[in-house]
Amino acid sequence: MAFTPLRSVKATGALCVMCVSTLEIYEVAMKITGKEAVVYLASIQDRVALHLKDNTDKFWSYKLKSGKKTEFAFDPETSTGLFVRVDREPPQIAGLSDIQRISGKDVSTALGRVFSGGLHKANYQVTIEDQAGLDAFISYYESL
């Protein structure tokens, strides 16, 4: 990514501060939220289907149309990030972070209402950093 300064600056320190500040703003803007994920997932309905919505809209679940029909859920109203619960172990790939096993832990009862049950229950939690990470997440599970 290249930055073009608005004016020529002789002191490189000033230019670096400007670039770092611009880059930090850019990285914050790239995060994906629950609201943005809903819009993106609606655009790829050939790959993913909205499965169930909790009656309080706390969680919505989606089911992949290929692979092992993996299910995942998240709060569609989040504006601070995309924190997904999924039935299968997430891969260690770029765009995913904070992977935790939540099976057997005290979790929201809403999760039980949006997963199918059996093998399809909230076993893991993962933070998806951006739209590319969400797409890689989906692609991984489609390949199973």
C-alpha cells in the first residue's frame, strides 16, 4: 500500500508519523462487523444459507451449502467486530484470531436455539478480522 503525501516533507519523521496514523485509520476501517457480515452473506446465497434466527435476534445462524454443512452463528447487530461461534474447529489462517473451544462451557442459551443440535452445536468461538477472513473461513469449511 503506497501513501502519497499532500506536500513534500524534508523531515522523514513527520512523514512517517503521517503514514503510521493513516495506516492505523485504514486498518480500523477494514474490520468487519456483524451488520456487515449479514450483508456479505446475503450476497453469497449460493454458498451459505441463513439457517435460524433467535427470537430475540441475539444470534443468527448460517449453514454452508456444501462440504459437511458446517453451521456458524454470530450477533448480527455487533458494530465492534465479528465474533463467530462454529460447530467445527476453525483453521489457523490469516484473518481469524482468538480461537477458543467453548464446548462444555457456560454459553448463551440463544446458541442452543440457532444450531441444529447433534454435531451442529457451538463448539468453538473465533474472531473474524475482515471480509477476506470471512471468505477464507467459509472456503475452508466448503473444502471439508
